Amino acid sequence: AVRAAYPGAEIVLLGLPWHAGFLSGRPGPIDRTIPIPPNRGVHAGADIRPDAEDPVALDRFFSAMEEERFDLALQLHGGGRHSNPFVLRLGARVTAGLRSPDAPPLDRWVPYVYFQNEILRYLEVAALVGADPVRLEPRIAVTPEDLEEARLAVPGDGGPIAALHPGSGGARRRWPAERFAAVGDALAARGLRVVVTGDGRERALVDAVIGAMRAPAAGACGRLSLGGLAGLLSRCAVVVSNDSGPLQLAAAVGAGRFR
């Protein structure tokens, strides 16, 4: 939405190192990514240890941001108790974003409502600066490098692919492994190749799903970068996942989505 409203602007994302790695060279609205140093409540969430912050590194970061002379800074990171002071220190000509009652105001803001669709929430912020919605469903471009990495992990022959992602950010949101296995067997019976995905920390969970299946399934645990996972999911006819980042990624690259 911002790119459509300001086609000549340079859009810079202030984020984490993995954002820079994933977005570098990828077609999309982001022109440049700048990783931020550890900052309580902004970098890696509000639960990082206070001693992880380096005041000297933060001062150096904010000095560099002031030299950028940003025309606009958008705050899309929660209610703003931590992130609004962060945005105000960037020295942008105009600030806009979300605000909870305990957060300082920006130049333009909308109330932060906890139970709200995330996409609509961010589009409300974009509307504060004249950026009308272009689409409601996020899209992420898949690169040839993504597809090549995915093909090395999961070769392209053998029919349509169904991906199972049994992991999630919290155990309470995690469907039992045996249920994923039952779905995997049903999909295999319909002629789909089943691949079970996860990161290195989820190896036991991935192995549990594969071990409970009667049909053969391939494991892709810890074998793909985020780009490679995007490439794999873009090839899938069906993705069955808990409420998780990979589920949102699957939708953004055009895979089928089932919860």
C-alpha cells in the first residue's frame, strides 16, 4: 500500500538480521533492510534481558538513523510502549503508527486494539499517511534460488506435494502429532507426496509425525533456509499447519492453506 502511494520512495525496513538475509535481492516493496541492535521491547520482543542491550551501540544506531533523514517512520510493532519511543528517536520528519494508552503519541496514530486482524491493523496505519489498500492478502515473491534449494531437498518428480507443519510457537497451539499423521496418511492415499517440515528444534516432533504414519513421508526438518521453505511451500498443493509463521508464509507464496 505504501509503495503504491509513494512509488518513488525508498522503503527501508528496520528489523532483524534474518529480515536482511531473506529480503535482500527479493522482488517486493522493501528496498533496503537495516538490522537494529538489541533493544528491549523492540528487538526480539520485550523479554530480552536488560543486559543484552548495549547503550553505546544503540546511540550509534540512532545517530546513523538521524543521518538517514527519513521523511516518514511507520510504527507497526504493537501498542507502542517500547516501539513508539524507538520510532521517535529516529528523527523522521513525520511519524505514524499504533498507540496503546501507556504509549507516547506519534504525529499520527490509531488506537492499538489487541483483538484485531493483523493485516487490517497495519492497513489502518498505512491509511494514516494516504496509502490506500492494494490487496488484503500478503504476497511474497519466490526466487529461482528458493526453488532450487527446495528441489535439492525435495526433488520435483513424483506428483503433487502436501506439506505438514506440526510445530508452532507455543505448545497450547499444537495439534497432536498423531492427528497430523492421520491427515498425512489420508493425503497419501489420495496420491500426494507428504513432506513434514520444521526447524532443528522441532526434530523430535517431525520424527513423531513421520513415525506415526503408515504411508511413507519425507522429513525436511532443519534442511531448508527460510527462502528454501518458501520455495517448497509454493510447490505444495496442500499445506496443513498449526497457527504458525510457516502457515502465513504458505499463504503468501500461493500454496493451499488448511488449519
